[in-house]
Amino acid sequence: MPLLFPYQDKDSRIHRLDARPKIVFVLSLFLLSILISDILYLAILFIIVMLVVAASKVLRSTLGLMKYTVYVALFVFAFSILVPQGSNVILNLGLIRVTSESLLFATSMCFRLFLAIGAFSILTFTVHPDKLLQILSKFGFKSMTGLSIATRMYPTIAADSGSIEDAMKARGVEFDEGNVIKKAKARAPVMMPLLLNSMDRSMEIAEAMEARGFGAGKRTQYFDTPLSLRDKSMIVIFLAAVPFGVAMYVLGHGNTDYIAGAPFSIGNIDILIATVEALFFAPILIGGSR
């Protein structure tokens, strides 16, 4: 079983870029995705994210990750239809009433979701976990190390679960027959060997870390890559996108309240502001040098 959401070692300008500008890029986008609700603004930021994904040569993997998000998007639309909000009815089927306010709100939420998933996939596929841990460990290396180990253990446990199920299937155990309750009961015997394997593996990791003196004294860095002028400039530009977005939000741009009846409109000023917002993130496409 392949690892879940693995880092992919590709020769792309995004991979060659230092991890710190990419972290700031993703966090800035994530903050703006929470703040902004206008479909136009979210769509333009989503285009920027997909351009970065394409430049990273991880488009297929990102789309494979996003296909699971489609089910969440469908649930959001179904919930919006079953629990309509607003008075502008565009389809009335008796018990089911579809309003334009609910559809616009659901579309906005879906764009926000896809934007967040696409942005974090850049970190997932282009930043090596060890490099990410090295950066985050400066804010508390013990907690970050625990988080990193827990993250890595998940795909390992999933692989162990698949191996145990295959071994039990070879012995005649059926996992896919009956309703959901029967399937859950059939998988219950998998938990005990899975738990024992996980405990053994955690003990081995703890003993290996103790043998290497983890937490015994002050932590030092063997090698810490300095930020180049390009990296520093990108970080400043990405951070500047957040106060600009907040200022535009306060002025009434990007905070469309669809539930209150605001229509979907594309004005020249909105296109200009959304484009300027996107240009704050465009420098990441320059990437890193060889």
C-alpha cells in the first residue's frame, strides 16, 4: 500500500524553492480563504494555486487528492438544497426548494474548500517531511517530533491493516459481505494484532531515540540553510497579501453575503482587486534556482 499523501521528489522550480516561503505562501492563502467569501476572488486565488501545482509537476497527485473533496462538495450542495436559505426560489419541487442564495453560498464554500486543499497539497508534495520538521522544531522540537512521528505512523498503520486483512482473507475470513454492521464486526479481529504491532513499533522508536540522546540536552543544528534575498522577498510579499486582503474586506470587497441575498456579480473593480491580490502570490512561480 503506498504512503498516504507522500512527498514527491521532482525536479521543478517549486521543489527547488526553500520550504519557508512555501509555508508562508500556504498559510497566507489559508487565512485569506477563511476571510474571503466572494466567488470571484476565491476562483482567481484557486487558479493561482493550480498554476503552482502544475509548475510543481504534481497536478495528477493533487487532482487525485481533490477527488475525495468532491464528495464533501456534493454533501454541501445537497445540504443547501435540503435546508434552503433565502427567498429567491429558482426551483420548487414541493418539499424541495432550491434558492439562489443557498446555491451561491454552497459554491463559495466549495471554492474555499478546494482552495485550502490545493494550497496544502503544495506543502504535502513539495516539502520534505524532514525539512518541515527541521523548520517547525525551532518552535518546540519535542512536540513537533511527536507530531511528525504520528503523521508518519498513520500510513504505516494503514499498510499493516491491509497486510493483516490479506492474511485473514487467505484463511477464509470474509470482510465484504453483509451490511455495514456486519462488515464492522468482521474487521474487529484486525484491531488486536494491529494494536500490538503499533505498540512494538512505538517502543522500538522510543528506544532508538533514547539511544541517540533525544532530549538529553540543548539541541543544535548541524546545518541550517540561510534564506536568500529571493526567499526573503517572497516571504514579505506573501505576508503583505494578508493585510491587503483585510483592508479590502473592510472596504466591502470580497466579503459578499450570499445568504443575505447578495447576487453574484463581476465588476471591473472586483476583477482589479482580485487580480492584485493574486499578484501577491504570483512570485512563487519563479521558484528556486538550481
